[in-house]
Amino acid sequence: MEQAIILLIDSDNKRVKRMQGVLHSEFEVITANNQDMALDLFKLMQSNIRVVLLHINNEASEALDFLEKMKQNSLFAEFIVYSEKEDLDLALEVMRKGAYDYIPETLLTKKLIHSIEHSLEASDILKRIRDYVGIQFVNKIGGNKKLWYLQEILAKRKKQGRIISTEEIIAIFNSNIDNNLAANKGLLNKFGFEKSVSDKGKILLIEDDIKLAESIKLVIGSEYDVIIAKDGKTGVRYIKKQADISVVMLDINLPDASGKALLPKLKLLNQEVEIIVMSTFSSIDDAIKLLRAGAFDYLDKPFNKDHLKSSIARAMQKISLKHFLPEFYKRFVENNISYKCKMSMLRDLVRQRNAEEKYLLMEDIYLFFPDLAMIGIDCKEKVKSNFDDEGLTAFIEHLRSRIKTT
């Protein structure tokens, strides 16, 4: 089996040699001792690098900015951060920036191989390409194109008898959520939608401490519709009955259920909902596992109102962006991702399907080559998943040739 390529970014030569000693027998390791060198290597080999190991020293803010920049240029690499610090706040910030794991240096030898192997096994190619498209879409299009896309959405909404939401406009222009709609009034007026303000987002707060729940509602109730559930059973009932819930704030320690067990159940009942977990952890691992299991964010009790508002606003922005992207996903994939890159990602997906003993579907093909949907093959049609690289290329070219003859 081909070795996964690891990019190791660390300025300490002694630590790099130690890390290479741990990794060399199982992975192919390339190293960079500064950020510029790392970016050059990453751009050159981004289709092949599967894991990036990034050391964070005392200059955490600079390293976090660098991590975010690397993520924006990433196709499907996973990021694992390690540091001398055993710091929950830093670990959570790293995870919010998109890292797969955070490892204190004291646990590095014990956890590193395990973390890399799990990151490779857990890789969801489809999720990563969608995330990549989401990031690149808002980063690459210019102001004039954004206005053009906005006009397209307005036309579509008009046909549907609907108005454009402020959140959609914010998503297009990639600005922070501003609950003071006056900030967007000029743009709304420009297109004749001065009255088209969006409904409040709906938040389900599952918290057994009623005083805390009421205080949270007091802080955010003017901006969002807040429903309180005092236990897990009530929370599940609300999720089942009210499909318009956008965000769930979930206490981990409930009287009738573990929040850890409840989180995947809530996501299963409503895949669109974003979940913010609330609790106090002594273990960095526990917090990271929850984020990896699908939580959008973690708030450490007691939290201040600015952190609370910021977390909810970011969750709402993510929801808005998820609703907005399908409008232009096809256009982005066709125009901004090269044929070579699409084939590389599709080959990776084929390997993943084989490892999971699952079929490749035509909808998987359409994800990378939307124009092939013109052939008319049902998206749920099964395709063999045991292609070698040449066979996969030949299959795609055969489908492309069918477009020309239709």
C-alpha cells in the first residue's frame, strides 16, 4: 500500500529528528522549518499530502493565522497540531480553525501515530471537497461577480415567490453576521428589498439549570427565537416537531441523558442543525472528541455573553453558507478546479469506497463532474468501485464521450 505523505512543520531541528524517528517506518515525511517553505511545499504537493503536522510555540496567534491560511489552500489534507502547552482554550481554537487533533507535547510519542491513522481512516472526501468549495467560493469571486450572483439569487427567489434573506446576502459578501440589519439597508434598497428582513433564527437550548437557561435567553432573546428544554427527552421532541431549529445549545450533563450520546442523535434527526455544547472539561481529549463528533463549538462554563453571541453568530453564518452554496456549487467545480485535481480527488474517493466495502454511485461522479449529469443516468445508480487509476480515467472519458453524442 502506498505510504501517506506527511508534511511536518517545525523550526526545532532536534524535535524534527525525533518526530522523523517516530514516523519514518510508516509514513513518507517531508519537512519545513518555516512557514514560507511550508506553503511552497504545500502548494507544490497539495494533491498528495494527506496529513500536516504543525507545531505551535508561544506565538500562538501567528500560528493560528497560518493554520487558517493552510486550510484555505487545502484540498484534502488533515491537520494535527502539537504544542508544549496543555491548554484547553488553545486546543479548542485549533479545532475551530479546522484541525483534526491537538496533542500536548507530553503525549506526542504516545498519541501521534494513533491520531494520524485515525485522521486517515476518518477522512470524508466528500465533506472535504464541499468545505474546500465553500472556502474557495467566497475567497475567489470578486465584487462584480458577487453582485451578479446576488442578482441571480434574487431572480430565482422571485420565481419562487420568496424574498432573499439578509443571511444569504451576508454569505455572498463573506462578512460577519451583523444582527443590526441597518448595516445592510443600502444593499437591500439597491435591489428593491428594503423590507425583506429575514426571520429570527430559532435556537433550542437544552439545559437543566433553569436559572442559567433563562439568563442565556435574556442575553440572546432579542436576536433569536429561543426554546428551552430542561432535559434530553424534551429536546429530542422539539427537534422532531420543529424542523426550523437552526442551532442547539446542548448541556453535556443532563438529568436523563448524556449530552455526548445525545449529540449524534440530534444530528441524525436534523442534519442541518449546528450544535454548541456547554460544559466544563478537565480533559482536552473530551472536548476534542465532541467537536470531532459533529459539535460546531464548545463553550466552557461559565462563559461570557460576548463568547456566547460570537459562537451563535458563527453557527448561523455557517448554516447560511450551507444553504447558499448549492446554488453555485456546479459553477464553481466546473470553472475553478482542474481536471487533474478532480481526478485525484475522485481516485481518493474510490479508495475510500473500496476500504468501506461500499459502492461508488453516479452522484459521486456528478459531484466532481456536474456536466456528466446531462447523460441522464440516475444519481443513485451503482458503479463498480474497484477501478485502478487507468480504468477510472477511461470510465470518465467514456461518459464524457456520451455527452458529445447526445
